[in-house]
Amino acid sequence: MSTHASSRRDFLYNLSLGVSSSLLFPSFANCQRVNKDKKLGIALVGLGSYSTYELAPALQQTKNCYLAGIVTGTPAKEKIWAEKYNIPAKNIYNYQTFDSIADNKDIDIIYVVLPVALHKEYTIRAAKAGKHVISEKPMAVSVKDCQEMIDACKQANRKLSIGYRLHFEPFNMEMMRLGQKKVYGKVKTIECENGFVYGGDPNAWRLKKALAGGGGLMDMGVYCIQGARYVTDEEPLYATAREEKTNPVLFKEVDETIYFTLEFPGGAIAKGISSYNKNLNHLKANAEKGWFELTEAYRYGGMEGATSDGPMKFDPNVNQQALQMDDFANCILEDKQTRVPGEEGLKDLKVVEAIYRSIQSGNKEKI
Ligand code: NAD
């Protein structure tokens, strides 16, 4: 997709409407270089598809941080990445040499981009090595693991963030604003669905409970839980859920599709669907005086949204990951709290665990 051209088109379009650029790109203000002499070094741990196709390219566009190092278990990738991104040999690690990264002054931030069950181990090892950490979502396979990650980073006096890129994406930020500021009155109901038809390797880690912690709910459902939480700015009290499994062979170990309901203290009810067997990408809030909705809600680009007053007009293709990493680097440089700390990931895992409990018990479960 020609991201740049379409971004520029939208930008000019919005300028013609008289919309200020700070409104269009709300997070850019946070991402300016705060100290021109210091760009923080990031090391990516795990060079799979998200690192390869999203994070490394995004790190070519960041202002506060850059791709300084890699950690990989595949020797063949070392040369390819070193050449492509000009990474010196001293900044290349494998999983055995990882801990010696403590002595490497080029690396300020470790970004853990591994299968979910490994997030805890590498976050804790990174914190012990004296590095700040970003862990990919979902944060871990259990609330207990999330807490251990938070504790380890606190103990090491290092910052911890979760890869929740949508907090830096204008359409989702608008959903937060409209819900939290009650622009259309109190939110009554939320619809949040996210899923895709899994057509990948039947032996991949995503289908192994021990590595993934769960299926569609862990991978896709966390975006729905996030959406419901950031529209209301409340923590849900109860979860009720049921599971549908049409392919018990492929999804032997993990959930395929889950239908869930979350009840919020202010009275809002969220109805969610997570799936590895349905194409879904939607977040809608129905409020007292109107509605607001993203029909392309959780993607890397091509966002689409509207309210009961008409279409939302923002740049649909900002580089979410670049904004996310720049903001975290800026938080470190300015010693500020990240808007997506480990506690955000833990709160989502609390909801995930209640949903799984409800499927087991057949009852409404307290979160
Ligand atoms: P992937 O399968 O493409 O890559 C995983 C990497 O981990 C591979 O390089 C693999 O070699 C390595 N690895 C190390 N130890 C492993 C082990 N024991 N078993 C399997 N692989 C092992 O996965 P991905 O899509 O890049 O996802 C990685 C993480 O990023 C996951 O936590 C995922 O949820 C997250 N993710 C986030 C987003 C987002 O939008 N924020 C998008 C995609 C993935």
C-alpha cells in the first residue's frame, strides 16, 4: 500500500477542513527528540514475522531510538540482519549469550518478540541485565507471570512497556477520547470482535498451549478487551463466555472462537468475539446520545471509523510501531510513565483468565 501518498492526501484533506495537525497526529507531539545527542538503542529478541516485517522497518523511521542489536537462535539470520541494518557483530546475541548484553552500552531497551510463554523469562533476564523492556502482547500466559515481570523490572529500577501499538493510533485514540470524555454521553454497550481464519503451519507455536497460553482469545481477543477497557476507562467486574470449536484437530490445544460478555462498573456491557476461524475487525460503542465505531479497528494501517455524526478523518496509516517505540524511548529519556506499562498487560490477563474460567464453569465469573 502506498502509505506515504495516502497519508499525505489525508493530511492535506484534513488541513483543507481546518483540522489542526496536532489533532490529526496527536501522538507526534510526544515523540519529538528530547535530547538530540541521545538516541536509545533497541535490541529485538526473536526475529520472526513481527520483528522482520513491522518492528525493524519501523525502527528506520524512529527519532528517539534505533535498531542497535538483535538476539536470535538462528545463525543464518545474523548475517542477513547485520548487513541489512548495519548491526555490528558485538551487538548480535543468541539465547545463550543473551545475559552478557548487560555489558553492552549500545543497548538501552530489550524488545521481547517471542512466543508468549517466553515473554516472562526474557523480560526478567533483560531487567536483570539492567535494560528497559518492551514485551509483546499478550504480556504473558498468566496474571502470575505478568506480576513477576512487573516486580522484576521494579526491582531493577527499569521501565516495562507492552507492545500495545493502538494507543498511538489516531482512530483508536479518538475512540478513547469519545468514550472517556463521554462526548456522546455514557457508553451503554460495546461490540468488539477480532479474528482471522488461521491458515498457517499446523505445528506453529500459536497452536501449542504451552507456548501460546491459549488461542484466538490470547492472540486476537486481547485487542477486544483493550478496546472495551479504553473506551470505558474502567475495569470490567464480570465475564461470561462460551467457546465454539468447529475444527478440533487443528485447534486441539487452544481455543478457536470465544464469545464473551464483560460487565463494567458504570453499567456498560461489552460483547466480544475472538477467533482463529472468522475474519473480524471491529470496535463499536453505543452511547446515550450517539455511537462511534471502527470498522477497521486493530490493523497496522488502513483504519476506518465513523461516529453517528459522520466519518472520522485521521491519517489511517501512521506508523504505529514507530510512534509506540519513540514514545517509550522518550519516557525513558524524560523519566516519564509510559501510557502502556506492564500493569496494562496484567489487567488484560485478569480478564482473559476470567473468560477461560467462565468457559470451564459455565457461570459468570468475577474478574
Ligand atoms: P513468529 O512465529 O513469526 O516469530 C517468533 C520468533 O520466536 C521466531 O523467530 C522463532 O524462531 C523464535 N523462537 C524462539 N524460541 C522459540 C520457541 N521455543 N518456539 C518457537 N519460536 C521460538 O511470531 P510473531 O508473529 O513474530 O509473534 C511474536 C510475538 O509478537 C508474539 O508475542 C505475538 O503475539 C506478538 N505479535 C504482536 C503483534 C502486534 O501487532 N503487536 C503482531 C504480531 C505478533
